[in-house]
Amino acid sequence: MYRTHTCWQLTWKNAWEAIVLSGWVNKVRNLGGMTFIDLRDRYGITQVTYDPSRHTFPLPDLKSEYVVKISGTVVARPDSMINKDMPTGEIEISPTAIEVLSDCKELPFPVDHEAPVGEDIRLEYRYLDLRRQTMKENIIARHKIFTETIKFFDEENFLHIETPAFVKNTPEWSREFVVPARFEPGKFFVLPQSPQQQKQMLMVAGMDKYVQIARCFRDEDPRGDRQPEFTQVDFEMSFVEQQDVLDITEKYFLAVSKNIFPHKTIVQEKFPIYTWEQMMNDYGSDKPELRTKEFTFKDLTDRAKKTDFSLFQQAAVVKAIALPKALSRSEADKYETFVKQYGSKGLAWLSMTSEGLKGTVAKFITPEVLAELPGKWEGEWTLLFQIGEREDVVKYLGMLRTKLLQDFNVLKGKENEVSFAFVVDFPLFELGNDGSLGAVHHPFTKPKDEDIPFVKALGKKLREWGNMTDEEKTKLLAIKADCYDLIFNGNEAGGGSIRIYDKELQHAIFSLLGLSDKQIQERFWHLLKCFEYGVPPHWGCAFGLDRMVMLYQNMENIREVIAFPKNQKYRDLMIDAPGQIDENLLKELGLAVIKKE
């Protein structure tokens, strides 16, 4: 028998019981003959005390991270020696035998405390990194969210249904991982970006409430908050409207927060709902940090036109962020440099100091204009301005707001607050860098009902004539989608939309996104065929499980909450992947590697 208990179970109630524990040597301390061994397993730490005057068996040579089996007796500590910082601090083990099960070579980094370690070496030795307390807690939190998710949706009458991991290449506007089909040379599966089409087909199948903890794969360029493979909480519902889905989403996140993270404070238990336009106008982001309302934008367009500053007079939009202090010229220059690196042409500023107004626009601000500035400030303050077209103004101020929140340490003391909000009415389409139309969410998202006739007519026109006027494109870009995102402490936790369930409308959307009839037939015939057999109105959602764990655990990136992640270059340093493949296997698959110069 390797153990009768784990290393957190024993208390004074177990005094004088004979027990067996197994685990890792967390620490060995030799104090004048007495040796104290902290034994660790997944559950906790128990102290073992070896006294050579009482214990007649020889103490093996023990070092950190040796795996040992210890038989012995539970001894209650006297009150003066109780360690209140340990769950097992009321007792210690008097050993009768200590057996070394395996030794351990010198560690590349310590695991018994949270010493700073470079990420690459942590990922190379991930099995050691996972022994560290923070990583262990992250993995446990992930498990708890997983099980709470299954429990919650089961109680809400959802069915957990698995969808395929090998699917057809039907680009949903993210690059896919390709899997060669050995039995059909020249043909390929791909790994799914999401279970999108299959879950919609499940709605057609009558499975009106579907949920899945789904593995998804996207062959995208490396980004700090992304992984090539990730996990999402995916669900779909039939015969529902937007409020039904918002309600179930809110209920789910409240359940996770209260049942797993009761120490967290929920800022608003009734999640507020904002439109995308509101968010962009006030925060310059569709996922702003809302644990604070500091640094929201002030629209000064009308007031700015009353100044003699020509750029203010000519600008379509003038917006500003107010700071509760006067900036020096060098501080203002620092923020101007920051926004310029993202494409801004500059940053005008105005400070009220003990000596009066200062800044690049100070000489244009008359007492009358000053009196009309919004907000009531006392003492010193600063306004940081962006001027130009609305889209650019809010984008640069949004980036600036994020930096100001960090620089002014606004979120200090709010680490255990969670702020949720829904963002609705996103644009249906957006322009790519090459001027082509793309779907903001994905091509299965339904436009608002009032715009459907126009979308269908324009899609038909494109199929017949192949041209779209500038006026039609402008009108198309103004159309809003029946969709929403959930934001969580300044991050997009996930989102969903009402799906298109009208074959003609779905075909029109594909056409507007630049697909020919031949491409639509090749890539999506199965979905359009399915839509001929009685499709219920349905709505779906997906939330990033990795990101949820990251946010609840106050981690900086999702690699901290995934057991075996890739690094920032999407390499698995632990097993050295990706790697080369055997030439014989390539031949069997009918593949050849073309080496680039």
C-alpha cells in the first residue's frame, strides 16, 4: 500500500493512527540531529519528524523532489508548536519506515517556491513547472470550471454532444490546420476552428439545447493571448431570442463566479448591456476595462470649434481624456510618442497648473471656452486630445486609455472584482486591408430583420452582375448584426449571434463576402442542403475556457492556465514539436516537402 491518506487530510482527530503517505520531498531541514521532512503531494504538505534518539531505522539520504513512501504514526503537536499556516499544522508524523521510491537529479529551477523563471525553460520542463503552487492552483481552477459548466448546462436541460475533430475545409475566415487523408491521396481533412456548422445542424436535428467543451484549432500567426489549439464552452439553442441567450449566459457566469470563486466581488449581478457604438464612442474599444469608469472620453467637438485653433475648427471629431493631474511637457510627449507608434498624427494637450494653463493648445483656450469644458475639476488637471475622423479618434484614445489605466495604477485593489457587460449590435461587415468585405463575427450571423431584404437583393445582384456600387458598400457597412459579446475585466470572454437559418439569406451573405457560386457549392453545399429540411430559429454562443480561467485566476496570459501550451512562437519546447516527419510516411501520404531558400 502506497498511502492511506493524502497530505492534507490528517488532523488532531487522527492522533495515534497508523498511516502511510507517499509524495515528493518538498524540503528537508536538519536541526541538530532532528530532521524535519516536508512531504508534498497534490493536496498539500505534511511534516514528518525523524528523531535519531527515538527512531532506530537509518534515515535514507533524502533530497528535494525525491519520491518517498513514509509509514508512521500521527502525533498531535502541543499548542505552542501548532503551525496555523498549514492545514495539517496540528499534527506531525512520527515515521516507522521511510522508503525512497525514486530519486531526482538537480532541478533546472526550484519548484517549492515561486522564484522567477524564464518562460521557455518553464515550458521545456513543464512537468516540473506544474508542481509549483500557482500552476497547480490554475489547473485545479480549470478543472472546477469544466465540471461546473457540465453541471450547470445539464441542470438547464442541455445535451453534451461531441462533434468531429476531422472536418472539411470550409474556410470561416481563419486559417485551418490540414490533415492528409492517406486512403484518398490528394484529399485532406482539416481540424475544426469551431463546431459552428455541426452545432447548427444539430439544431436542424431537433437537439434544441446543445453544449460541448470543444477543442478548436486555428493556424493563425502567433499572438500573446492565443494558442493554435484552445478550448471553448460552446452551446446552441433553438426557438430563442436575444434576451433568452443573454439570460442563460448571465446565469452561467454568476454560477461559476459564486460556486468556484466566492472570494470574488461581482460589480453588477445584472450585467449591463451596451451597444457597440456606445462602447466605441466612450472607450474606443468593444472590450473596455469597466472595473473603473476612469478615463472615459469627453466629446469636445462643438466647444473646440469656438477656439482659434484651425485644426480644432476643421476636425470632424474632437475628443479628449481627462487626467486628475497636470502633466509636464516630457510626460505629454511620452503619450504622444505612444499614440504615434500606432498611426496617430499627434496628441494635443492642455494642463491646468498652479501657474495657469499650459500645453500645445493653451494659447487658444479663452476663459469662455474654459468655462464650457465638461466636468468639474478642482486643482490641477490635463486634457489629452485626439482630432480627426471618428474611427481614428476613438481607436487612438482607446489605446491611450489602456496605457493610462496601467500608468495611474487605477485597478490596484480591484484584483478580486469581476466586471461583466454585454456588447450588442456590432456591424455585420468590416473592410479588410485590401478593401474586401469580411464578416465581423462569422458568415453565419444574421443581420437585423429590417436589412434582410436589402442583403438578399444585393447578393442576388452580385451573382447576376458581379458589381457593387460605393453607395451600396457604404450601406452594407452600416448594417448591424444580431449578435453580442460578453466582456470580462477588459477582455472578450466570448460571444454569440442569432444564426442565419434562411438558405437564400445565407447564400447572399456568402456572395457578399466574395465567394462565387462554385466556391459556395464546393465549400458549403452540405449546410445549404441541410437548410432545406425545416430549420428552427436558433442562436449560439462560445466562451474561451482558457481565457475564463486566466481572468478568474488573475493571470497575464493563457499559457499559465493550460497544462501543456505552446510558447509564443507556437512551439512545444517540452517535446520539441513541430518536428520533421519520416520520409516513408510522406511517401505513403503522397506528400513532398518543398524547402524554401
